[in-house]
Amino acid sequence: MDSNKSGISLIDEYIAGFPKEMQKILNDVRATIKAAAPNAEEKISYQMPTFFMNGNLVHFAAFKNHIGFYPTPSGIEAFKKELSIYKGAKGSVQFPLDKPMPLKLIAKITKFRVAENSKKAKSITGGK
């Protein structure tokens, strides 16, 4: 597992550092991503919980008023219509804490990223 500057090396430790209400949301997001990418490795990267499989799949992080979700620019572009109701940038989206977490959308985006990274890995290895 990677470690970051603050010494957090496990997603469990990252989540434990937040109030109980936020921990529930973070655990729900984590479980959703795990279910969508069961073979992905969990680690901390860029000081955020990260799922890795043939490269970074997605990152997520807690903020005061939102959960940041980082599925790379391709993940944002592929779901541009569904994500248009949220604040975001080229490779990120902000899910506000005062609304239900869009867990089904998070799962769809994660599955898209799994397929994308798997395809990329096959092209690099010649389909092996």
C-alpha cells in the first residue's frame, strides 16, 4: 500500500478520521466501488482512497460540503449528461452532502473505468 505525507496508509484509517455521519457516506461509496470493481486494489494515492486496476480507476475524498469523485477525464466525459447536475471539472465531480449519494451512477462510472483500463492493458500486452 502507498502511504502519503500524513501517514495514512489504509482506506480504513482515512475513513476513521471523519465524523460518524461522513464515515457512513464514505463507506457506502467505497462499498459501491468495490462491488463494481471487485478485482481492484485499494490504496491511498494523492492522499485519497484510490482503486487501482491496470492503472488508477477512481479516487474519492471527503470535503466539508461534498464527496469528490475522480474517475479521470474519460469517466467524466462518458457520463457528461448524468453528471451535468453536479459541479465538476475535467476529471472530477462533486457530489453534495445534502443530497443522496448517486451510488448507482458511481457504480456505472466505475464499471466503465474497469472496462477502459482492461482494454488499455490488453492493447499494451497484445491481448494476452
